[in-house]
Amino acid sequence: MLNYISTTTTDTGLKVEAILNPTIYPTGTTATKAELANLNILKDQSLPDCNYTIRLQQ
């Protein structure tokens, strides 16, 4: 799968670089309401629940 992603290109010249991160992360962790409230989330007009940008806090 990683090779498939790494060799992706587009007609306009976009090239994708992908690397494997072997780190094992804990499951079942959730953000608190306070942590979520502090995120600077900019939702896209197209499917805003799926397309968004998390920006750095100023």
C-alpha cells in the first residue's frame, strides 16, 4: 500500500511522498471538551464535517 501511495502522480505534476511511521500509538484516548474548544478549526464549504484545516493558535 505504501508503494502505491508513494508512486502517485497527477497530470499537473503533483507527486506524493509517503513514509511508514512504525510507532504504536495508544487507542481509546479522547480529547477533553476544553482541548477541543481550543482548536482553531476552519471548516471547508464542501462537506465541512470531512474537510477542515486545523490552524496553529495565534
